[in-house]
Amino acid sequence: VSSLMATLHDPDAGVRRAAAQTLGTLAPPWWAVSDGLIDALGDVDELVRTTLVEQIAARGETPVPQLVVALDSPVV
């Protein structure tokens, strides 16, 4: 899981998207991936962001508190 999390910052958008999809398939505990997935929402590639949103949404209400905090961030 830690290698996939690091891959979310790969220079290649296709690799980042594949990492996000794989993390969704593996469904590791939210606490193990939450910070990295939320941080990666700032990706410049729309398909990567969409994939991340899909993976986060698939976890139901668990991520809501962290997403609310992220929305208050001055970083777009």
C-alpha cells in the first residue's frame, strides 16, 4: 500500500490513475490511505482526480470529516 501511495505522485498521469484504481480495488483501511488520497485530490490531471473521487466516495461516509477539513484548506 505504501508503494501505491508513493505512486500517486508519479510524473505519469496514467500511472497515478492506475495507482488510485488499485488502491480502490485493494480497499485498505481508510486510516492507512486517507491523508494520501485527500492530498492527491489536488492532482493536475482531471482523470486522476475523478478516479480519486470515485475511490473516496466508494468508502461511504467514513472520509467525510477529513474532506470537510480539506475543504477549509487555503490550498485549492
